[in-house]
Amino acid sequence: MRKTRKKPADARMAILEVAQTYLIEGGPDAVKVQKIARDLGITDAAIHYHFKNRQNLLEALLKHAGRQLKQSLTQSMEARSVSDIARQLDEVYRQQGLANLAMWLSFAGSQDEGRGMFNDLIQQCHRDKKPLQETQFCIAMLNLICAAEPLMGKAFLRSVGLSGDDKTRQQFRCWMTEKLEPLLD
């Protein structure tokens, strides 16, 4: 039986989707070229052809997840609440492992220039009565909190005498969104 060759963009997407599954299951250390190749029925060399090395694969995975987040946040352009935005950020950072991947890549020396991934969201949330920078600061703060919480949330809560259990973490997220909501209204 002869295999049909995928278009390069389709092959890259298939590799990223399998890599994302491993990221969700076990974090950045679980994203292994050999496992991805085995799952897709291709060689390690095929993955290296598309991404050169594991580091580039992980960086592409972070960008891929970022594009998905941007699309999710801007799909519906009607006004949304801070808690809706926080819920979506939490899903990506915590449940999909993006916080761990971003931190892992940062420690490995990766430098992302940042290209305004949240600009559409900022425009959606911005009210003309307030300076644009205030909206940018609010979205940046929300993003920072949601990205750091899966990494250090338990320890930070315990450092101020609170429990680091899931209920307290959820209460903190609700409290934080309540405090930020008026800043975006």
C-alpha cells in the first residue's frame, strides 16, 4: 500500500495537534518527537524536516495555541465580562498547559517579541471614556494572573495564609475578576 504525502501545512498541523495532546497530558517534558512520530506513523526525520528540532516544535506549539486562544477570544465580538475572559485564559493556561510551556520555553532562552495577540480583545473591551492604556493594563494584569496562577497559585495563596486547594483558587479567581470588572466598564 502506498502512502499519500500530506501537504506541508497539513503535516505541520497534524504534528502540532498530536504535540498539543501530549502537552495537555504531561506538560512540555511529555512532548517527544519520537512519540509524536510513532503516533502519526512517520519518522522522526519528518518532524525535524518541518520544525528543525524539538525547541522549534515547542515554540511552534506555543504560537499555535496562542492563535487558538486569540481566535477563541475574538470569535464573538460582543462585549464580554472579565470573568468570561478569565475563564478562557484559565482553560488555555491551566488545562491546556500553555503556562507551563511558555515558562519552560522562557527558561530555555526563547524570546517571544509579542505581537499584540490581545489587541483585538483590547479593542473589544475598551470604552472611549477611559484611556486606552488603562484597558491594556487591565488585560495585561488579567493575563499575568491567569498565566502565573497554574504555576504558582497554590504557593502564593498559602504564602498569605490561605489554603491552596481548588476551592480557594476558584474563589481567588472570582474575587480577582470582580475587582477588575469595574476597570473595564
